[in-house]
Amino acid sequence: MESDAEPNGLHADIWWPLISRQLDGIGDRESLGLGSIADPVRAILGRLRFDALTAFEFSLSANSERIFLPDISQKIERPDQADLILQSWSPRPLPWKDLLRTWAGHNRRPERDLSERPDSSADFLSAIDSVWLELDLARMEADGSLAEPPAQSTPTHVGPALEPHPVVCLTLPRRRRPLNMADGLSLFGRLNVRAQAATLSRCLEKLPPGSRPQYLFDLAARCPGWVRLEIFGVAVPDMPGYLKSIGVRPPGWLEVLGPAGRESDRPHLSFDIGPAGEIGPRIGVEISYARLPSREPRWLELMNELTAAGLFDAGRRRLVHDWLGQWNRATAGYLWPSTLHRGVAAQVLSHFKLAGPADASPPEAKGYLLFQYRAVTT
């Protein structure tokens, strides 16, 4: 079988002509939030891998000044993807770089038996399938370059003045044996993790049947010392009961979700945990379905529910509709990267998300669009 050439060293900014042309067709650059962030977007893509799953965050509400919000995320699944990304930053040692480099080393070992990983008692990092990096445009420098925190930085606040480095997210393994959360926290460079690990363990012990932890975020780039736990499989109607069981007030804004939102195939629930083990006020709820919008009518029903609640601007729904599709060298024409030949670039809708404190009115409403290139073999 002959495969499409995948040149080493390619970054995701090769896709900018295709992505920006499509967005220009949806609306003017300023209304899309591209008027002032086009250069930073290209700068971020220039640090990411061309063939890794990439997510773009956008606002659903017309009350938001811009459609596109700051975050671009990428899923790192292979050591070579991690290597290229690490080469895009300075060699200055930082915890997230050490974590990514060590993870790549674990995954490079030829003796590693992937079939044993889900039930293995090996160390925490060896069980991690993938690492997400989330980069924040709001903390880019004016010239579009990506600043890094000083080596000895100990920031005490969150805001534009906080120099950015990626939010790191670990994809937790599906396993029957309980995770040692202290091991996970130590990967983030934490020294005293006892209180935080105890809260994480307590939250996992209270999980209802059929649910599991899916992601563990290091929020040091936004709020030093904090982590975020994201849980998969707690049904939306069961979320208030679970939150009460861990001492958290359920958000009243969950009531805006109608039948389509409450029947999500893939519900996610997230909350933040501080260094002293305290659970923060922010709650996040993600809704999505197993099938694509063209085959799943509940996507449209959910968008109707969010629109009726005043959370999804009708004009911004066009962005979702126009984003969906698949491209190759023939259909994209001159916008297709000249270095790639038989591959396919897919653009899909990932999920919708509501987030905010329990008493938020309204909650923040966001959507996530995915872009991924796949080589095609013949």
C-alpha cells in the first residue's frame, strides 16, 4: 500500500488559507473576531502539529463581542507530534514541557503493551492515552508571538497580564482500578498535593454507575495551583444529585436544557479544585451526540432549545452549518497545502458547552469546532 507523504516538521498554519477563506465566506472578519486576532491565530497554528485534532472555541451568544473566543486546543496522540510541538518553544524548562516530553518517552518504548494499559497498575503517566494543549489568544503578545512565563514565575492573579503557557489536559484511561490522583497532580509539578488529591478521590468515589473521569486539567496558565476534573457519563438529570453529594450547589441554569439537552449521548460535567482541596464555583456542562448533525436530529433540537433560552444567536448558527464538511486536494483547489496529496481534512461539530457559577444568569454558552487531517492510503 502506498501512503500519502507526511513531511516531517509541518505545522498547522499550513491550513490557515483554507480555514480563513471559509470563515470569510460566513461573515466579515471583524464580526467573526478575526480582525485583530488573525495574526495570533496563525502564530498559534504555527506552533501546533498539522495532522493532530484541533479544536476552535466560539461563542453562541450575540452578547459576546466576538464570535471566536480565545482558545485553540490540540490533541497530542503520538510522540512525534509532541516532539514537533516542543521544538516550537524555547528550551526553557517548564512543568508542561517536562510532562509532554516524559509522556512522549513512555509512549516511544517498544515494549509497551497497549492492550494491557487500561487495567495495568503501571504509573499514572504510562496509562495516559493522549495529552491536550489549550492555548489562549487573550494572552498573546501584541505582535502575535506567544509569550512564556518567567522560569521562576509565581503569578497570583488571572488576567491579560498573566503570561501564557498552555493549559495541559490529560486524557484519563478507562480502567476498573481507581486512579492514584496524587500521581496525576505530581505530573503538573505540584509539591503538596494531599488536600487536592483527597478531594479528587472523594469526587470519584461518589460517581454514579456508568460514569468515569475523562480529563484532568492543569490550570496553572490561568489560575496557579488549580486543576479541573471533567467527568463523562453523568446524565444531565443526575448532575444536580451528584453535585450535591460532593457539597456543590447545582446550577439553576441547567433548567434551560430541554429534552434534547437532557438526553445527551455524551454528557460531560466539569468543576475546578483549588490547592487546599476547595471546589470552585464554576460548573461546566457539555452536550453532544454520537452521530453527526446530518444524521442526528437532536443537534438541531438542542440548538433550538439554546436559541429559545436566549443563549444561541440565530445568526451564529450559520457558522456551525457552514463549518461542517470534508476537503481534499480536488475540492479545496489552490487553498490545499502543496506538500500534501491524498489526504482528507474533516471539519465537524464537537459539542456545545454551558459554564458558570450556580447562580449565573445567563451562563456562558460556547461551541467547539474540530479540524483534522488524515492521510489516505491506496
